[in-house]
Amino acid sequence: MRSIRPSFTARRGRSARRRTSPVPLVAVAAALVLTVTACESGDAEAGADAGASAVAGGEGKITIPDDIKDKLKEHGIDIDKWKGGAWKNWDRDDWLREAKDYINPIIEGLWDPDRMRDAEDPDRGVDDSDLSGDQGVTDPTPEPVDAQAVSPTYHANAPEAGKVFFDSPEGTMVCSATVVQDPANPGKSNMVWTAGHCVHAGKSGGWYRNIAFVPSYNDKALGSSALESATREQVAPYGVWWADWAQTSDQWIDQGGPTGGDGAPYDFAVLHVKPEAGGNGKSLEETVGSALPVDFNAPAVPDLDSMKAIGYPAAAPFDGQKLYQCQDQPGRLSLSASDPTMYRIGCTMTGGSSGGGWIAAGSDGKPALVSNTSIGPVDAGWLAGPRLGKEAETIFDGVSEKFAGQ
């Protein structure tokens, strides 16, 4: 068996990374988040962090004060060099040591169609022994359910779904994600739900870089040949949205590993995003026209007749360019006596679908996000996702409150 892990393409060779996160509370990545254009050295827009106050420059632009630049350099970020490509020059040891805080300056145009298309799954397996610790409540392994292609346009049939792209020391990776409602900004959410392993390396590292969300990626389901010449507007019709804040569980940060099931019951994350080019004043929810509520009190397995997982599977036989879904009656998967049981469904989706939303009737009977794809076997017969509880709700509320009224 293996975990369904984020996909990546590494120009320096390939090495698989996973996405399972452990248990405790919520870890905030406190940092200076700055918007940086690729063509204007030194100009930036103050990001989400409360301490990053900037000074207005000429022509209505925002420049970063020298003391703020110095602070960023302490975190390994030279803004003037970063946007020119210095983010590529990662020393793995430095990254493992320094990537403790979340820093995600926007680099306009970085996520072009070729770069997005080239992100793919590494396909690294794990043994059955990595998924041990059953509490005696695991249900029988479900029969595989063939993933069904979502009909285009995706915006008409699954407007909340999209892809998360990011860079790790090993290369470019991709996960799936979902636009979710923000209680502090009703109807104007800029919040995205995904897996913890899609934003943070876990116990072996820190926050990934250049994290961005693309809603309705390849909205018209163009084939591989057509995508080779597709414009950015065709690939990302609703824009590229950069994460100016990310939050995941303390368990994932403290215990998450590249493979296996460690911490999978707490493998979730919330992003707050902003449009790359400044946008037209509309929120992400207003732009895509929809957002799902998150239910932290979804019914237990015996009371759930059906659950749908959705995502962009990238490992064979899929290519990561099209949206798929599986629907099945969930069972239970227990990984450790100390951890909550997970939801599990039959599904043939593969890596790249990690972080994609699981939708079911919530406690009020209406469709809601109740989980996300975390792990699955090497032969792609089933998927498992965490049952969202107080830890997930704490993370969610923290991000919502941080941007309340903004």
C-alpha cells in the first residue's frame, strides 16, 4: 500500500514525498506574506501578517521598508533575488532548518500552462505494515469503484474544485483542493480546503513554496495535445490565486512523513488566497460563484449512505489534467488506537487527487465538505480521508478569524 501523495516533476531527479499528518492541534505559519511582481524590483504589497506594515511609494505603489526586508532575509528570503528565480536555489539542509514559518511572495507568471501541466505523481509505495494499529473497528476493504470523469465544463458541474500547485526542494508538485465558505465573510470567501501534506513537509521539513490555487483547472477538459498549446486563460479561466496564509495541524507538522499512514487522521489544511494580479475586487467565492460549507459534525459511518470524493488524479492511468469523482458508501479505517478512525471508500483515483474534497450530506442534510483525500493503496482500489473534528475546526476558525472583515 501507499499513501496518495502530491505529484511533482523534479528537474534534478525524482523523489517521492507524502502527505500524511499526525494529530495534535493547529500550527500557524506566522510570517511576512508579501506580493511581489516579477518585473518591478522592490515593489510589493503588504501581505497578511500583522507585522508587515509597508510604506507607500511613488505612483501609488507599495515599497517594502528596509527593516522588513532584513526581517525576511532572516527567514532566508531576499525579495529582490526571490522574484528573479532565487527561490529555485534551495539547499535542502537549509530548507529543512529554515522553512519553519510560512512565507509565500507572489511571483507573477510563475505558474504558466507548461509548469502546471508538467506537475505529476511520483508513485512511491509503502508496505502494509505502514498502515498498522487497527483498533478492531476497521471495516472490510471496499470493492474498487471506477473513477468517473466529471463532465465539462467543470465550473458548471463542480465549481468549488481546483488544483493546488507548490514547489518543494525536490521539484514541482500538485494536489487537489476545494473552495469553502468563510463564516466571517459570508458570500465572499477566500478560503480553500486541502490536505496538510500539500502545504507542509511534516516532521522532516517545513512549508512548501509558491503555493497557489487554480479553480476549475482545464475547465473544458482539453486533451493532452490541445493543452500543449493552451493559453493560461484556458488552463486557469478563473485565475491563479496565491496562498497568503496557510494553516495545518500540529500533528502533521510534528509527525508527518513522506510515506505511510502516520498522522493521516489529521491530514488537512486551510489556505487563505488572493488573486495573482490583484483581481477585480471580487473574492474567490464570488469569482467562481460557489463555496461549500465545512461540516465538523458529519454523521458517523453507519449513518452515511453515500460520500463523493473529487480530484485530479495524476498517476497512471490518469494524467492529472482532468477532473474525476468517485461515489461510494463509506466504511471505517483505523490506523492507530490513539487516533480517530478515518472514512474509507472504494475509488480508483491515484496521486494528485490528494487534498480533494469529500462531499456528503452534512448534519443539516445539505451537501457539505466532510473530509479530504489523504491516503490510498498502491493499486488504487480505495481512498481514505480524515473525519473532521475539533482540531480541524480550530484550524478553520483561526484562518477565518484572521481575515475577518477583509
